[in-house]
Amino acid sequence: MTFKTSLLASAAFAVCATSVPAFAEGELNLYSSRHYDTDERLYSDFTEATGITVNRIEGNADELIARMEAEGANSPVDVFLTVDTVRITRAKELGLLQSIDSDVLETRIPSYLQDDDNQWFAFSQRARILFYDKTDVENPPLTYQDLAKPEYEGMVCIRSSSNVYTQNITAALVAHLGEEAVGDWAKAVVGNFARDPQGGDTDQLRGIASGECDIAMSNTYYYARALRKGDKSMSDEDLANIGWVFPNQNDIGAHMNISGGGVAVNAPNKENAIKFLEYLASDQAQDYFSAGNDEYPAVPGVGLAPSVAALGIFRPDAIDLADVAENIGAAQKILNEAGWQ
């Protein structure tokens, strides 16, 4: 795998609400598990604003973490970006990240979306919510706990227990409800499966469209993207027949997954790394997370793309992400014991 190098531009510009660091030049080496073509705009705009060339390696988060471990003190990486709490926390626990001082990040990013030791920060969010067939489901589940109700037997499509999104939502429920209650919940949900867990989030939505299942769990940005761009395997009529529920609006709120990053412990370009993370917290970059990839910004007050705003206003779960990470082990045990494949 080789570095993909973005073009170096010469113009500088200001970013709304928080300014981009002064024109600096140099380079930044980025390891990222974000796999979205739309992120090209983030990198090129950062280069245009600062003169800093972004060299990046993209890949599976676990593989990138293993690479950082193997490279040790000789690692060229400055910033590690990933798309879930589990991997960014693991990178910290393995000593692969370092604490940084940044008034911009500490002020702009809500405290529950940043590491207590300033080793990582969240920059975008995706709500993990429930979708359903509006024709077949008269009374959709209103909470995550409702997925365990007997009335939904044989109706639920969901991802496997090895998927980090499944682990994250289960860990969050453990933090809120306790291991015993979530253990009972997981066993009951398995009993309601319409099929063995398989595929990605979009496949769960396609399961509703095909009639294979009536209820599914997915991150919001997959559905918002389908609304904005369409999906070859789902017609406009299929999409219109899919309803959605932001769960637990009367108590814990809808679970949020994050995309976040931190400065590598041996970063050769530490100052440029901090500048990059501060740029990701700027209004311009935050707006693009929503407009370019149908995500929710991490910074409060930044506007939403129409495809995201169309999903409506909701109450998110504001649980500290550190509490989710602490319960991943318990969540995996619960899922295994429940027979959740």
C-alpha cells in the first residue's frame, strides 16, 4: 500500500467561526480507515488553507493499528483516523496516541465526544436507529429494548456480533441498563431474527426493501445517502416505504457512532497534526462531513445537509464514549452467550 498524496495548492482562506492555522507548509502523514471518496475535499481544502501536503494510507482500522505497532518509534504516521469508538480507544490503550493541547478542540468538541486525556476527538457522528416496513409494521419498536418483544419474532435484520457497530450499541446499553438486563435482551433479539446476521448496514435496509425482514438497525447516513443519491438495488418506491424511528426518545436517546482521530505518539509532524485536527473541527470541515457524507457534525450549531435534516430532530444519547469503550468486553461476551452470530 502506498501513500496517496494530495495536490499542493498555494491560496489561503478563512474558515467560519474558527480560523484555519496560519499558512505553514510541510507535510502530514495520515492513516485513515475512513473510505469515503468525498473526504478528498477535506484533504485538498486543508492543503489549500495551510500549504501542508496530506500523505495518506487508507485501510482497515485493525490493520492500521497493527502497522503502527510494528513500526514503533520509526512510524511516519502523524494522525490516526477511524470510524468507531472501539478502534480509537484501542489505539489509545496500546499507547499509539499522545495527549495534545488545543484550546480549539477542547472548546469546539463537546466534552462527551473527546477523550479525557485529550488523546482523541470525535469529528462526526452517525445515529444508529431503527428502520421498518411501513406497509407491514403498524406499531414499530420505539426503543432498542423493544426489539426483544415477542411480537417482532422473525422480523429483525441486523449485523453480526463481530461488527463494531453491534458491539458499540450493546456496550452502550450495558452502561445504561447493566449486564444482566442486556444479556436477556440479546437472547430475545436473537430469537426475533428474520435471518442470520449478514452484510453491512445498507444490506439491512435492502432486506426491508426485498421483504426478507420488516425491521432493521442501521446508521442514519446509509439511508440519508440513499435518499440523496439513490441505490441501484432499491427503487424510489422501496425507499419511500421505509420508515424510521429514533429510539429511546423518552430516556437515554438514540445511540451515536463517531468518526474520530488523534495524534500518533511518535508523530514526526506533531504541529501539523494538531493543525489538521483543528481544521476538522472548523465550520467548513464540519459542514462537509454532513454535506459530503450525510453525517452529523460533532460541533454544535453547524447546519445539516438536506438529506440529513430530512430525518428530523431527535434526542441523541450523550453518554461519555469512554463508558461505551469500557463495556466492549462485556458486550462481546453477552453477544457470544446469546448465540448472536
